[in-house]
Amino acid sequence: MSATMLKVLVIHPSDDLIKSVTIVNSQNKKAGPFDFALFIGDVFTKDHINLDELEPDIPIYFTQAKDESINLSKLHSNFTYLGDIGIYQLHNGLKIGFVGDCTKKYPEEDIIKVFKDQTLDIVLSKLWPDAIAKEEKLLLSADQRLDVILDSKPQYWFACGNGKGLYFKREPYSIDGRVTNFISLAEMGSGRFWYALSISKTPKVVSEPVGKRPIADSGSSKRPLDGSTNSNSKKKSQQMNTPFEVLPESCFLCLSNPNFELHMVVAVAKTCFISITKGPLPTRSKDGFSGHGMIVPIEHFPTLRALVYSKDSNGKVQESDVYLELHQIQLSLVAMFRSLGNNSTVFWEISRKRSVHAHLQFLPVPDSLISAFQKTLDSQIEYMKRLGSESIEYIKFSQNDDLDELYETINSQDYVLFTIYEKNTVTKYLIKLGTDENKFFDAQFPRKVIAVLLDLKNRIHWSKCKQTRDVESAEKAAFKSAYEKFDIMRQQ
């Protein structure tokens, strides 16, 4: 597949989500490879589903989570929940607009705010836009509010309607030279439930009009997407691009979660705790544990800055108790790994507003390999660029450099930060992600960099490296034994 084209599989899954994921994996092998899949309609309708059995081989994006008791934070890393209403931008710039079965929760003015002046590539909705539904006399499957999205000129619009859905493909139509294909899919088992396509960020522009453009009801309250509206629901507007909220009692990194896996916790400090990680990148060393773990703030916030600002809107992350303790723990781990051999230590943090619970990951790396870190980082950035990703740039901070720009970043925007502790020096690599929470960034990128550095490409996906509870418990015990004399709580 060309770097300018993406191959996509769209599915309206049934209640048997395991079967739906199996079909995705099967079609990816037979007719792919696909770059990603899209699920429309109601997803996760059964609260008894075993999430561990859902292992898609490719990324799957979805908008509907009918049973909100499902702990989506435990899903395979290839699942991405988009939210209720919003726009999600992929790494190559492709824009996906999405509207779940929730339009009645938001005034039309708020929907306009999201989609005004936007040119989209794909739209996902449960219901049909009213303008198209009326053509087919399917009024119960439509929502008049969706008509305002027509002017976003998507290349593809996928919907399904109420109940089991309906397969339907409308004749293509064009707006300003961009051709739109509207396709409705039936639920799997009730008709045609899938559609495969190839799509480019830069589609061919037609010089002559194509098909008949859907016409919104002129007697409705429709407004153009020009912002000529007054919103009276600011609160709901702010909620629309908010990712699915995971509460502490269902967050897999929260000690208050009754299902929290306490057997993985190595040590607990005042504001943070240390845990081994699921699906560690390396296997166990001669010391009895992999060394791959996490430092996790105890309080439930998506980022450090959100945690700090919740207590003091004028606070500075780098001056906060949690940040200072995180630093202390880092130094203690560096000392421990150094005592076990000629080991440097790598820490990495992905700080995003869309995250569930802030944390840092860490891993010891032999001194003999750490010198190749920057070269490996550069090669992975170049590799992603060849795949069509936006260019990634980093800022390197050596030990004695001024950190003002780093501190300004961690207090104002999303970012990725690598911190490398070698024997006699500390180096940081900062990737700024900006303030657009819908901007794509591969959450597996840091792990991929370290996997290539350690020649462990076959262990990039954590879900394929999962261990039994007994093995995890044994690793935790070995780690705890090695860490005890370095534990910062014992030094106080």
C-alpha cells in the first residue's frame, strides 16, 4: 500500500464481539493488510465479555460503547475509543468525524461548533442524516441534526440506523469537487455488514458535478457550518471531544479499584507507587525480573499537570510534591539497576489529555547498548515518516542544559519525554505534541524505540507478552527484594 493511500475495513459488529474481531483478523490476512478497521453501531453490548480474548491484529476505532460498565482501559492497545462527538486525526492527516448515538445530548449549536469549517475524510454515525433518510423514507433511522455535517464533504460516510441496521449504498454525490459515498451497513448476521476501501488524504477533485446532492429540509432549523449561531450549552460543548471517562473504581492503575492487581506493586511512597508492568518488553533476567515497570501517581488524573492544577491553578509541575517524589524514585531505581550490573536506565512518559491515568515507564538498558539510543530514535522517526506519519521532532537536553523550555512544555501541552540515566550523565529527549487532543500519536512509539534498541521487535505488543499471575507475583517479589535497600521510604 502506498504511503499516500490507506486500506480500511469497516464493520458493523454483532453482540459476538469476539467473532467480529476474529473476522477482522481473518480478512486482514486474506484481503489485507489493512491499515486499520472501523466499528460502527453499538459495540460492547455484553457486560460479561472477556476482554482478554479480544486481540485485534490491526488498530480498531469505534464510537459506541453501549454498556458503559465495560472497563475500556483494559482493552487491547489496538482498540481506540473515539468518544461521543468529535474529530480524530490519523498520523497521515486523515480526519475521521464521529457521532455516536448521542446527538440528543447536545444542542445543534454544539454539533455545528465541532464540524464547522471542517473538511473530513470519513464520517461515522449510528443514524443516517435526515436528508438522505427522507430520500429512502426511513425516518426512524435518521437524525435531522446530522444534516449539518453534510457540508464537511467526507469522502465516505458510514452509518447503520436503528435496530439491526440496513445495508444501503447511495449514489455518490459531489460538493465543491469532492465526491462523497454514503454507505449504511447491517449488523453482522443480518445482512452485509462490512465494507473495504482505499482512501487518500488528497482525493481526486472532479471538475463536473457528480450525482444529486442530499437536500436538508428547508423548513428545519438547519444552519450552515459558518458558526452563525449562539451556543447556550458551553458545558456540553466542552464535553464533546472528551474521551471516554474511566473512573478510579474501574481504572487499572488506581489503588481504589477493587479489582486492582496488588500482586504487581513493588513499593508505595507518599504520592506514587512502583509496579511491574504487564507484558514486559524483556523477559526475566538472572536477577529474577525483567526490570520493566511503572511509576504511578496515586491520584487519578490523566496528566501530571492536571493533577497539579487541580490543587493550584497557578502551580508548577516541576515544583509539585508528586514531581519531586517521582524524581526521587527515578534516582533510587537508577541506583538499584546500577548495583545489579553495568546498566543505564531509560524512563519514558506519554503525557496526553486523552490518557486515563498518568504514569512513567522504566527499563534498564545495558551500557553497551545505550549509546545507540539516539540513533535508534532517529531511525524510528524516519521509519514512521516513510509510512506517512507527520514528522516527529525532538529537543535534546544534555545534563547541564537550561530546562526552561522543558518546564514550559510540561506545564502547557501534551508531550513525550525520554530520560536516559547513563553512568555519568543524564540526557532528555522531548517531543512536543501541542494542545490538540485529537492529534494522532502512536502510544506504542516509545516501546517500539526501546524494542528496536534491544533487538526485541517480536515483543513490541505488550498483549503478546502477557505472563501468568504466578509469574508476575514471582517477578514482583524478586524486584521488591532487590529494591528494598533503595526504597525512598526507608531512607526517610
